[in-house]
Amino acid sequence: MSLEIHPEFEIPQADLRSPDKVMRLERMGSFFPTRLSFMRILLRRLSKENSTVETKIWEFDHQGYGHAVISISFGGYVYSLVAFTNHLDPTERTDRVIAQKWDACFVLYDGVPEKVEIERLQKNATKQEAGRFECRDLILSRANKSMRLFEHVVDRLAIGQQPDCDLICRIGYLMRTTAVYGNGKFGIADRNRITSRPGFSAPFQAEMLLVWLIRGFTHQLVEHVARSKGGEQFVPLDESFKRFLGIGNSTGLGMAPFLVSHPVLLNNWMMVRETALARARGVKKLSAVQISDIKRLSMRVTDHLKDWQVEDQRQMDRVKVLRREWASVSAFLSDVFLNSDYASEQLINASAQWSVECQELIVSLLTEINPELVDGLSECLDSFGEPRLNPTMKLSELRTILSENFKWGLEVDVSSEAANALFWYVSAEKLEPRLGNRYEEQGSELEQPFDIVKRCKALLLDLEKVSKHLSVAEFLIRFPKHRYITRRIQVSKNFPYSEIRDNLIGEICLPIDMLRCKLSFFGASKFDPKSDRWTRITLFQGAPLFSELDQALADDWWLPTLDKEA
Amino acid sequence: MKRSLNEVETLVRKAAIGAGLETECATEIAQATCWLEQQKLSGIEAASWAISKFVVPSNELTAIDNRYELECILSQGSSLTDMVLVEDRALSVDCAEQCDLLIGLAGVAAQNFDVEFKFVAFSGSKLKVSAYSIEGDLSGFQQQFELSKSPLDAALAQEQYFEKIDIVPNPKHWNLLNEFASKTYVPESEQSRLLGAGAGLSDND
């Protein structure tokens, strides 16, 4: 069967922004979620399928300790959240990865577990990293309560009142996860067990499904405890509050190395995001619906920014700038402007006057109003793995790619202390990625290969010693130490967004930028940095509830705000 | 105890790096190990043996009179596979070690380049390694053989896949790999603990 491409179906699009502009940490650390974020993709799919959620088992005491099984039909399969909760002494409650006890532990199970399987999971899931799992266990996670909000909501509902709106708005979740493990960790299923199943081809869909189910579970749990406490006085939690309550998350350096060790995947995420923007910029005339949407969403952004309060001075300063700038952006969006030709392209060009964070917020906004043009791109987010080194390439070509795609790195003076200040390593304690100061801490001899710039320079020096007509294979026999960087350089030939174009071991590298980039692809918002290397975020805030997947608005929760009038 | 493929790949890669192998070679050895395990061959045993014997610095791969002297699969196996991909002729190989991992390296390369590899031993035994399968006699490839590649129909290769299998490593081999992997970990310091996620806050908020 052949496929004909009709010219009238071609999608006009502007040029992609260059990797030199996009792949800088400052910009990546300014990303916002888009409709192509993984949570949005999942919920669209669930909504399209009209998936149904059913609580199969709910066995909890009056304090909310016990277990539950909540199942969902999805893509022709049934998956279950298996949840365990127990009492946790406040002295043992920590979000650190070194924790050994949690308020709640979860598994996304392939199917509906029998009693014997629930017993197995109870023994292992509550131990998390110290447990062992089977291939029907797809994802593993744990969470701690937000004590101030969970108890407040229980107390209020128990006496027939709704919780304090400001507190809900300020915290935004009843529990926060402190780890979500997939892809074979501790014996759980390898990712390839499920990637061919409907709905799981996009990245991190199983992880997102688990977190969405956890979020719904927390709503049920808080009502259960309040009902037990209040008896007849109990009232259920208002639906608008439930919708606003997402799942919190503490994320540290563990996420950052992923972007470096998966260059093709990083490229695909970025390429999809940039293609979406290019398509939005290629629209000549915005439709009446798009004009209405952009105005409505712009007002929502204003409210969202008003709600975004953090203690971190750097981020709070940026939010304040953003609030001011968004007033200017909103003023820009007059009817005359929005009805002019290529209004989106004009807006992008005009955004150069504002901060990088504002520019990226506009990118997300323009992506949001073009569902028909961009939603299909979600099929292009995944990768089929990292390609093996190509030994047949001639050194002349390798050198050309190096000098063109890594020009940014070759310009760095790697001889200075500042350019070598940091080293990435794996800690012996819980095997977590960490970042050290090369001149103050031990262990730099065991650093991870994130010194891309130094490796490029070293390769260039050795390339100058040999004939450019040699193959990569012949060169690497003599210089095997360059194998890793050679492959990365080759990857960049076909995957232009595969490298972060900043020195990752330089003094001014801020890991928080890498975290925000990755988390924005997940769909996180309300970034709340606690240092330059870990942050709290909220997931699924504003997302449809279990009972709302069939509703038309199930996909309208970009940068949610709490309807305080409701 | 059953192990996932990701656990196998991650541990072998770390162990190879812990033994002193270059990062990318370690990645390829780890992938080769998984490839062998998916063929129900003893990839983990082969990897743990090779890693335990590995000595740094290793010699570079040499060819004398067009005969490649493969002294160390771990450090030279990737380069030998490279040369097979580059050359249009069969390469003669003298292999000083068990060549199981070389078969795995060929399998991984076959997945990437739409080719199949042919091992022909001087004894006459033949072995064909393609992206997802292995055909022929595995014995007789420990010493001398010829190694060549031939193109494979890309569409045919894409239709193939591995069966899902359980991997249950011998604890002796697994523990040995863990010992080498632990050489890549940096002992915890107070400074790193103070800067990690969740640090500096009460989590009872």
C-alpha cells in the first residue's frame, strides 16, 4: 500500500528555533508545561477512550490506615493502583531519598491483583528500594502527606465545612511523592513490556498514570478519614477543590542525568516542542475560537502567576518580573492585533523584549491554542534507543560535525578552575546522582561523563594528529578513550537538539534548570525551588477527576487556577 | 532471584566501568550481555568473567598480516566489531578469550546496522548472528575464526523481536558484578547530604 501526500494537507510552519538558542540551560530552566506534556497526553487518551475507574478494594481504619485497589481500563488492558498506608511518626517523615518509611506506598499493577499478590506487594512495596518486585509490577512509588493541609481538610470536612481556600491554593496537594520508579528498577517490569500497548508509547505514560491514580486516591482517603471522624456532620470535599488539588513532588538531582544520558530522547522532546511552536507561528489567520482561547488563557496566566508564591528569592524575583511582563503581553493581545496576519509569529518576535521565562510562557500559550496542529506530534516523543557508534564515518566528517554542532563547547576555556568546578557522581548511599565541588570534595576521579566540553576539546587535539581520511573505527583503535564523545557527536548529526549547550561542570551550571526542563515535559507547574539542585512541584493540578474523563473540558487545564468564587 | 533487563544492563555497565573500561565500551558490553541473555545464553556469566580478568591499561587491537589478535574482549571487542562493519572482507581473528561477548556485540551491532554477522571457525563450524537470532554451532569459536558481515533486509529485521524471558543470574556472578560496580560509587559526604533533595526542611509541613 502506498501513501499519497496531498499538498493541501501539508502544514505550513515557520523555521525551527536553532539549537544554539533553545538548548541553553537558562532557557531550558524557563520552560512551562504545554499540551504536549506527558500528563496532558495521558489524560487526553484516557478521556478519548472514556476510561472508567473503579475502586475494587477499600479497607481502611478510621485513621485512614489500610490498603486499596483502584483499577482503570485503558487501551484494552486493566491496570490497578495498589495503595498501602500506615501510621508514620513525624520524626520519621522525610522526603529525602534516604527515608525508609512513608505515609503511603504504591504500585501500578498489570491487571487486578489477587489476594496473594496484594500480600506480596504489601511486604515489598512498603520497603520500596529494599523490596523485590515482579514483572506485573509496572511502577513503584511512595508519598508523604502534607500534614498541614491533610489534617486541615479532615478537620473541616468532619464538621461540615469546606477547607480554607487560601491554604488549598498555597499548598495545592494532599500528598507529595518522593520517588516514582519505572523501567525494571528493583525487578519491576522493563519498559519494553508495555511500550507496545495502546496509550503507553509516549514517554512516562505508566508513571503518569500511577501519579494520576494516586491523586484521586488522596481525595478518597481524606474524605474517608473525615467521614470517620465527623459521622453525620461530614460533607464531601468540594469538586473544585478536588480538581485543584494535585500531587506534590520533591525532585532532586536524580532527574538531571537522564537528560544527558538520553540524547536522542532529549532531541525528540525538544524537536516536538519546537515543531509545535513552528506550526503555531505558521498560522496566517487565527480563528475566532483561537482568538477567544488566547484571551481567556492569557487571563488565566495572570491569575496563575498571582498564585505562584515561592520562598526561593531567585524564582520569586523571576515570577515578579513575569507578572509585570505578562501585563504587557496581555495588552498586546488586542482584537486588531490578533486578527492581523501571522499574529503568533509577530508575538514571538515581539517577545524578545521580555525575559526568557516570559518568552517560553508565550511558547506554551501558542502551543495551547493549536490542538489540531500539534497534538499528533505526541507520537514523535519517544525514541527507539540510543544508536550505536557508527565506525564507518570518516574523520573529516566527524570533525565537521564537531566544529559545527559543538562550536559552543569548543569556545569554552576549559583550563580555568571555574570551568571545572563541579563533578557529577553516584553516591554510595542509595546510589543517587549527586554533584560535588571538585576542589572541596573527594571523589572526582569517579565522576560521570558529563564533562562534554572537555571531552570535545581532547578529541579535537587527537584528531589533529591523524589523517582525516581514516575511519572512526581506525581512529578509535588508537584512541579508545574518545569512543563515548565520538558517539555523542555522531548523534548530533541527525538529532540537533540532543545536547545541552552549556558546560555542565562549570561553576555557573544550575542543575535546577535541567530539573525544570524535564519536569515541564512531565507537565509540572508551580516550580518551587528549595536550592539550586532540588525543587518541589505540583502534578495534575486542575486535571479532570476520576469521574470527569468523559467531559469536554477534560483537556482544558493548562496552568490551572482555583476558582475562588465557586 | 529474577532480574529485569534494565537491572542487568545497568549493573554490567557500572561493573565494567568500575573495572576500568571506557564508558562507551562498557555500555556496549552491557548491551551485549543483555542480548546474550535474551538468546538464553550465559551473558552475565561471560561478562562477570571478562570483567574479573580485565587489566588496565589494556593493549590496543592489533592486526598482523591481516589477522586480528583479540587479547581482551572487553576493551577490544567493540573495535573488532567496528572493523568488521568497516571492511568489505572477512577478518581473520585469533581470540585469546571466550568469544561469547563478541557474539553479543555482533548481535547489538546487527540491530543497529541492518546486517548479519557470520563466524566461520577453522574447524568448519558456522554461526550466523542477526539482530534477534543466532543460528549454528556455538562451540568451536574459542580460538581462530573468520568474521564477516552481510547486509540484511531492513524491513525483515524490524519485524523481529525477542521473546520475553526470565533472567535468573547465578548469585556468584551477580555479586561479583556488584563488587566491581561499587567501585564507581562515591562515599557519602556531609556536604552532599546537606545539598540533596529534601534537605534543610521539615517535611512535616
